[in-house]
Amino acid sequence: MIRRVAAVASLALLLGCLLPALALVGGAAPADGTGAGGHVVLIVGSRGNSCTGTAIARDLVLTAAHCVLPGADYKLVGFEAGRQPVLKDVTSVSRHPQFKVETLLAHRATADVALLKLAQPLPAGITAAALAGSHAVAAGDRFVVAGYGVTVRGDGKSGGTARTATLAATGRPGNLQIRLADPATLGERAGLGACTGDSGGPVFADNGGRLAMIGLVSWSTGPAGTAGCGGLTGVTPLALYRDWIVETARQLGSPVGP
């Protein structure tokens, strides 16, 4: 009972820090509830962390495994009229069995994917995103990233509203990991990019106005590989893990595709 009271108090404190709120560093535009912004949700943990997730069914959210580590309770935050935050219960957390947090901390590829089963369906304003099939990525390809993260590193009050940004693949993207950067700065100077709270957020390919999720945000760097945000955005591609996502969703009673 004491642990649960402490967890609720921690969540309440975090919620109090979410207003007023922004997201994604580098001046990313607020989402308007349509397009990429219409698929994302805010996840909070009893240890004070926050992340972004993507609805892939009416009661199922896809996020990064490192966002929902064991030893904490997790909730979704729904926003009602006047942006009043309301906590939504999570009934189960399924992390990919091959995920290794030590590998992630070294910015190396790992199965950084997890599914959250919800007690109740998501609000009508949140729609399920489509998962892409196999999707080849070449340097320079552009993708839409969405997240609830902070606009100022270390300032929790600057996080909590969905924003979107268009980033470009850099380096030699493969099927294990993709690195994105602001097309205007290429990660060498401060620019658009994911930051604290954007982890787990979706990375969409735009096929003629139809968005399909090809990956999710796993880590970020500052300019020129320094610590922080506004440099590179590290993405875990979903192609290798799509079968696990689909099968786990089916077992949870929330099918998302064939």
C-alpha cells in the first residue's frame, strides 16, 4: 500500500509539471491532432519518467522497451477538455525478449520494442497507426517523427504536448538501426531532433499522404555526437520485430494485422 501511494504521488507530481507543455527540440511544430499527432500518446512511470507511445489498436500501444522497464508502474495520460490530464490504466506490459538495456546505452542495435495493453479503449481522438511492411531506407530519405518530449533539455515543464518534425536518414542506414538528423544541420549543429520524453515515439514514412510506421525513437545525441539533444535521433526499425508485434498483439486480443 505504501509503495502504491508513493507511486501515485510521483505520477501526480509529474502531471503537475506537464502544464504548460511543448515537445521535440529545435522548434518543432505542435501537432494538430491529425496526421502523425493523431496516433501518439503520453506514457508516465511511477519512477518519474515519461515517454511517447503509438496507438496500433484501440487498446494497444507500441513504445520502446527501455521506456517500460521492470520495477515500476505505468499509465497513459489522456487529455480532456481544457487539457486536463487523466490517467489511463495499463493492464500488461510485453517487452521483446531479446531487448538488452546495456546494448541500448551503448547506442547499439537491440530489440527496443514493447506493447502496452490498456484497461479501456483509447479516446476517439487517438487513431491506430498502420505498421509498414519491409521498408528500405537510403541516406537522405525523410521521415516524420512525433513525440511528447521536452523542447529544452532538463526542463520537464517544456514537455507534454505532441509535436512533429521531419528528419532525414544519415550515414549508412540498415535494418538494425537508423540515424536521423535535421536536414538543415545534418547533426553537426543544433537542430530538430528527439529529446527526453520522445523515446518510443513513432517514425513514419509518408507514402502520398498515407503514414506508415517504420520505426520508433530509441536515443538521441547533441550536435556532433555530444551528449544531449538536437543532433542525431536513433531509431529502432520495426521490420525485424514486426512478426513479434503482430503475434503478441494477437495473443493480447488486440490484432493489428495479418
